Amino acid sequence: MGPQAIPQKLYYRLGEVAEVAGVKEHVLRYWEAEFAFRASGKDEGNQGLYTQKDLEKVLAIKKLLVEERHSVASAKKRLRDEIVKVRDADPREERKRLLRQVLSEVGELVNILDRP
């Protein structure tokens, strides 16, 4: 099962996250346990709902484990190091980066709305 294009949604179900990441649902559940994260919310049926940020974390984990072939311990360390690096970054630079990202996304939305 190969990775899928990422649909732009507020929330994703477990099966959607597994499909986008190109992994089986049981692998995703294992990663949740190993990397100590869970779906951000629950729907009316008590099924886990994942945010875009959750999906990005899954894709980062997959990149480390599958593509770069890190061990679970090494991948955990790399993710922790990245969190520290972001936390310690200059807040003005982070705001600039976020603003550039928002402007880019607005530009993409304008392009979508301009399509016939």
C-alpha cells in the first residue's frame, strides 16, 4: 500500500491517516504507543480523530523509520531534538516562518477559487 496525496481536512480518521501514510492501521497504532501520541479528538462514535499536525507527525515518524531506516529509539531522539530546536528558535523567526506559510496557503486558496 503506497502513500496517498494528503487531503486538506480538519480531522482524519485512523484509516485515512494509515492510507495517506501508506501503512497498515496496526502499524499506526504501534507508532502511537511507541511515540506516545494519540488522536487529538473523538467523533460521536468515540473513534479517534487526527488533526493535520497529528498526520504530519505520523509522516515524520514514517520518514525516520522507513525511509531513513532509524531504529525506534533513534527516531524518538531525532523527534525530541527537533522539538527542542523549534522551542529554542528565535520567536520572531518562527512568526515570520508561520506568516510566510499562511501567505503561501492563502495564495493556494486564491488559485483554487480562481479555477473555472
